[in-house]
Amino acid sequence: MNIREYDIVALTENVAAQHKQSNLPIILKRGQVGTVLMDFNQEAYLVDFADSHGNTYAMETISTNLLMKLIYEPSEVYA
């Protein structure tokens, strides 16, 4: 399943990052949800991580193997 810009993704592992406002180091935890902003040849993605109020707290380039696309609708099954 290809990840595209504006897809919602979750981390599959913890990732070290930098807090956008304070520039202090933070850990983005496995399961942390973000929005894909840019695709780097499907090898990595720029992901925006925001709180429940829409405030960005981190924006990081994340390798494809550390992301899982979130799915909201069931897939159709064909016989």
C-alpha cells in the first residue's frame, strides 16, 4: 500500500525528534500519529505531528519502513 501526501500515518517504532517550538529533544513514540506533507521517492516522508488542537509539535523526515498508513474504510473482497 503506497503512502501519499496528506495520508494519516502512525510510527511503528520510537523516533528521536526535536520539539518545533522549544528545540528540545523529544521522543515520538510508536503509534504516534502524523500527516504526510512530502514524499521523497517513497523512501522517506516529511511528516507533521500535531496535537489534538492542530498545533504542530514536530515535523520530521521519517523512513518508509517506520510508517504505517492508517485505514478508515474496509477493503472490498472479490470472489
